Amino acid sequence: MWIMRNTYFGIVLALCTTSGLSAQQPKVSASSSKSAPSGADYRSLRFDETWPAASSGRWDDRLKHIQLAGDRPLTLTVGGQVRWREESFRAFNMGAQDDDHTQSRVLLSADVRAGERRGWNARVFGEFRDAQSYGRNLPGGARPTDMDRGDVQNLFADVGHGASFVRVGRQEIALNRERLFGVPDWANTRRGSEGARAQLTVNRFAVDLIQARPLLVRQTLGNRADSTAQFRVFAVGNAAGAKPFAKALPAVWQAYWYEQRLSGATTRGTRHTTGGRVQWQFTDSRRGHVRSLEFEGARQHGELSGRQLRAWFWVTEAQYQWKRQHGAPSVALGVETASGERPGSGDALQAFAVLYPAAHAHGGFADVIGRTNVRELHLIATWAPVRSVDLRAAAYRFDRLRLDDGVYNKQNGLFRAAGGNRDRHAADELDVTGTWKVSRHWRAIFGGAVVAPGPFLKRTAGSARTERWSFVGTAFTF
């Protein structure tokens, strides 16, 4: 295993050092707003919204915006990524098991566009993905999120005008800050869906309409849409970059409704999630300080397996950034909480369920404690000590909201039952992560986390060891 891992790393290293563009970010929808960099982000150039520009003559630039019909606006862009990551766990999920394993992924994409950016345009985007996992001996082994050999990650067609479009096919769907609906790039197979999406942008407004089914990863067979689950989305908010209507109004705002229909063997019914998000931004141009204040909240209602849903969640976060200081450091302080289950509540279901989140990006990188029945306090700092390095440090405290309910994992499953315990403090987590843009194409990531059990985990049945997790990885993107 050690020989195989180092051989793979050597191949990637040789490729990466032959050239020098850090991976650009994927498209952000018109109803979204970028958060502070995670410090461990090596997503590929896959939803590139740039249009033909003059070529620099580099080999990779010659793969972008290739003219297919002379002077007519018909182009082909070819891209891809090879990535590798090694993870080390001690006391996985605070249990007795230790493990070291490796993951790799290859992405190859082709993007055909016709028309002009400001006028009518069309697009066909296809992406192949091969994800592998080596030596994972943790529960579940190589899970569907870890490994899937040779499948289609994206295959969709767009027709649009300006920033508005209609998209049909297999696609990745990320909404808002991805707290409830996202695409976790940390998962080796990412999250895909099949369906239709329409996004209409008019002046300062953007409207999103989606109907789709989540994609089931079948590791040895072709992936397919989940016939037991589907979701619909209606969201309205500000267009990307639009100025607020008045000085005191939020710079970012959105109202949304998500409907999730489930028809599985054990869970049947409909979950509605209705909520909104606002963010105020304040800039002191004289001193170069940027401040923001954000709030997002939602309630869930509907019926699942004969029980009425009555659940909620909210989060608030304040951020301060010193743009003119060396490395543009920033600090964010936030509180997040979600309802838990009340024992003996009869036909009422009160535990908030996160839908399709980018779990690794929220609530701690170690992915131990979920949101249900938890009040989370977090402090996050980012800094770029040199131009090519982004660092992130975060501290979290997790407390139970209801003392008659336990704590849950990020898949909405019960992690530890209450067992009559009255301790509120569940766990603490400290994360340190970083990204190093080694060259034009090569990016490296590194970091780790420590998760320490609180009195609740220590005094209830089950293991309560301190988890230590670390990772290192690299990606070659063109």
C-alpha cells in the first residue's frame, strides 16, 4: 500500500511541476454569495463562466475556447483534474478505531458553447469522473461517497439569455451558503442530481426553480436517479452583485422554499423547508475594513410516516476583515442551533433534518457532531501569510439544546442517546487547514482537527476518546 501511494504521488508531482493557474472557483449561482475561503479548497475549473479571450499561447490555454466554426461563436473548452488525498484518523468518531487511508479522483470535462454571453446562448457540458479509495477500514469500508469507478458526474444542456438559463440533465446543485443544499467537494464522488433548473435574472432580482432527484452512486454499476426521493426548489433574491435598494437594506437577501418528497420503505411523506437569508455588508474605505452580519433561518413542516413536522433552525454570524493588513486577515463569530426531538411528543416530529448539505464546510471539518438538537458556537479566522498560501483556523463548541434528546451526526442519525443524562456540553473541536498554490496548475492542501468529548459524551454509554484527524493532498488542474 505504501509503495502504491507514493508511486501515485510521484506521478502527480511530476505532472504538476511541469507547469505553473491555480484552480479557479466553480460558478456561483445568482442567488448565492461566496463565504470566506475554507483554507482547504481544491475544486476544479468545471463551471467556468468566462467567455472567449485572447490566448496566451500556453498549452492549457489552447484547450480553452477552441473555435469550432471559424469566426462563428461556437467553442469547445476541455478541462480536468487529478487529485490525491491521504487521511489519518485516531479514535474515529471518538471510538476505539484508528485508520489511515488514501483517496484519488480523476475528472475530465468538455464544454461546448454557442452564442454570445450578453445575448442568446446555449451550452452542453459533460464530465467523466473516476474516484478510488485505498485501504479504508473504517465502518462502511469504501463508501459510495469515497469510491465510484468510471461514471458520468455531469451531463447537461443549457439554453439561456444573458445571466438567465434553463438547464436539463445530470447536474450539481448548490444553493445559498450550502448549509441546507450543497455539493460537498470533500466527498470523493461529490453529490449529483438529475432534473431541470431554471434561473431567471432581471435587473436586481434572481428567481430559481428546480425539480430534480438526487443521484444514487452505485459503485460497480452506472449511477441513476433515486426513484424514492425528489425535491423541488423555489427561491427569490438579489441578483449577483446587485446593489441594495437602500443603504440600510441587506446587500444579500433570499427567501426560499424546498420541498423533499420521500417514498422509501421506512420513510414516506413530504418535508417542506421554508426560510430566508440576509447579509449586511459595511465597508470602511478609509481604513480598508470590511464588516458583515448574516442571519439565516428556516422552519420545517409537512408529514413523514404519519407524523407532523414542526422543526426549525437558525444561524447568525458576524465577520470582520482587515483588507489592508498583511494577508487580509478575517475573524468570524457565529451561533447556530437546530431543534431536537421531544420524547413522547406523539404524532409530532420536532428534530430538524438537514437536506443535502455540504457538511464538511459547516459545523467542523471532522464531521463528528451534526446540527440537530445542538447549539454551536464557532470562531473562525483566515489569513494569507504569503500570496500563495491561505490558512484557516476554527474553534467550535457543541452543546445540547434539549436535555431530553441526544446529539446527532451530519447524516441526521442519532450519534449518542440522552440516556437520562442532564449535561449540556457535548464536545469541542479545533480545526487548522490550509491551501498552498504551488504553481499555475498544482495546489496542495493540508490540515487536521482535534475533537474533545464534553461531559455529556463522557458520562453516557459509548466511547468518548479524543479524536485526532489529519490530511494532506494535492491536485493538478487544467
